[in-house]
Amino acid sequence: MPHAPQIRIPATYMRGGTSKGVFFRLQDLPEPCQTPGEARDKLLLRVIGSPDPYQKQIDGMGGATSSTSKTVILADPTQPDHDVDYLFGQVSIDKPFVDWSGNCGNLTAAVGAFAINSGFVARDRIPENGTCTVRIWQANIKKTIVAHVPITKGEVQETGDFELDGVTFPAAEVQVEFMDPADGEGSMFPTGNLVDDLDVPGVGTLKATMINAGIPTIFVNAEDIGYKGTELQDDINSDPAALARFETIRAHGAVKMGLIQNIEEAANRQHTPKVAFVAKPIDYVSSSGKSIGAGDVDVLVRALSMGKLHHAMMGTAAVAIATASAVPGTLVNLAAGGGDRTHVTFGHPSGTLRVGAEAKEVDGQWTATKAIMSRSARVLMEGWVRVPGDSF
């Protein structure tokens, strides 16, 4: 029988922070895929190369990790005083679904540049030299993000000397502000507590800080689950029993946060919430061989994404870390030494990262006003991505 030929779709492959993804303009997608639904999900799965039982994504653009199995769709703004709508899809590697439940903070650093290059930002707002402020509406979580993109001779400046642990080469610095970063509706601490007792069958009762900021995140103490906070990827990802325990913690935390009704639903919500563990600083050696001294950081954090320990730190989780550190009494704040703070430097598997955050208590409820971090981004390839015409 005849087979449908391949079609080509305008796309750009970009690195943002410590992630990579395929970027699209909404108007460039095939018409059936311009609205949310099965056709769009099938298209993005085929673009990335999922579902792949081999978990390699050889027949697609994905890189077989949570950091590289990502898609972005930009569209004209639906909100006043914004330049662009940003929709993020986390593509499962081995299962046939796209998770639309949260943002990708790392790729946010690339959204500003892509918006400028794709004509979403008015030309009169782009300086000849200086910084272009791109006002982004994050459509997954309905929040405003402001990206400060360097401009040289009227074009996005991608090269520079800004170094980011987890990224091999230096590039231009992009400052990203997450405004009112509490994710979703309701309290920033959905249980009403800064620290909860989380009952996890087969694991025990764990102290946990569960926060909606940047991305819903469950923090536990490293020592309570048998770790030091200095672990690298292989220490966790090569241990199937450990990964299963973390997924159990994540599922039960998601129920307690009200994100799902029962633990079975967690399998179809892999992107959120995240689960992370924290510890007081001690010396360790990063994945690149760089020595990190206890005095170099305020706290150690390791976080899992899509069921695996992340090689560095998700940008949205970094927002959660900074926000939690700014609230006295959370596990992150206590591991960082307690007290009031407006920024935190934390150690992750690839090195360190400094993130600023502002939080305040009003009528007994904590709220975050913004979080700020620096990332870098650049175009890796642009043109068209090809998929079989009957993929969707």
C-alpha cells in the first residue's frame, strides 16, 4: 500500500539554559495541530521521536533525556501588555503523551530570542544596541515572565562570556524574571503548612515542604532518605529501586498537594510535581570534575525530572528552591541556615547556581513577588523539521 510522504514544518532547534527543544510558531503548524488536542500531541511526539520503547529517540529530534525531550509553541499574545504567548510541551520518552501541566524555566531563556527573531516583538521596541525586554505570557501556568535579551546591531546577541554550570561553552547572559511565580491557583503552600508529615507507603513518614512556585515541587531532607545531597546522576539513575521510591514519594506528594486525586493519575502527569532533596553544604566534586566547596554554596539540592535525577537543575525548580529558601522555616530555608534571605546559591550535580527571590507574608499567607535568574540561550539549527504526513 502507498505510504504518505513526509511533510516539512518550519522549526528552530534551540538551547535554553541546560535544556534543548524544538521551537515552533503556532501559525506554522499544520492546521489540525494549531489547536490543542490529539493531532497536536501526535505531531509533537513524532517530531521528538516518541514513544520509543528503546528510550533513545533515535527517529526524532529528542535526546532521550527529560532535558532534551521538549517542545515550545509561540503565538501572538492573548494578554494585554505582553509580546508573545509561550506554551511548553514536555514529551514523554517512552509513553505516548505530552505533558502540558507546567513550564520549562530553562527554555524560557530562549523564548525571548525566538520571539524577537520570529517577529513577535515590535521592531520599535528592539534597540540598536542594549537590551530588549520581552514580556512573555506563560500559557501553561498563566504567569508573566520577563526576559532581558542582549541586542547588538539590532540583532539578538547569542555569543558572550557568561558561564553556566551544566553548559559546556560560554554565551551571552539572559536575565529572566518570573513574576508572581506561585504556580497554579490557591496558596503557594497548598497544604497550608511550611513543613508537612508526608506518609509514603514503603518509605515511611517524611518531613516535606510542598510549594507551588515556578513549578510544583516536593522537597525532602536528603538524610531522611539515605542521601548526602552530593549525589550525581549515576548514583540515582542507575538504581531502579531508588527511582521507584522517588516516584512513590512524588505520587503521594502530588495527591497531598491536590494536583491529582489518586496516585494512579501520577503516571500521566510526569512533568509535575518535581521531587527534590536538600542538605546542608559539604564539599563535593561536580559531574565535570569541578570541586565545589561547602563555603561556595548555601544549600545542596538534587532534583528529579521525568523520573530521573536531573544533570543540573530545572529552571522552574530553581525558582521553587529560591522561593522556598526565602520563607523562614521551610526545609530549604533550614538547610540553607535559616533566617531571612533574598537570594540563594545552591549546589547541583553540575555545579552551582545563584537565584534571587522575594517572598512576603500577608494575612498569614506567604506569597512570592518574583524570582530572578540568569541563563543563556542560542539557536542550534533552524529550517524545517520533517515528519510523515500521516503522523497526526
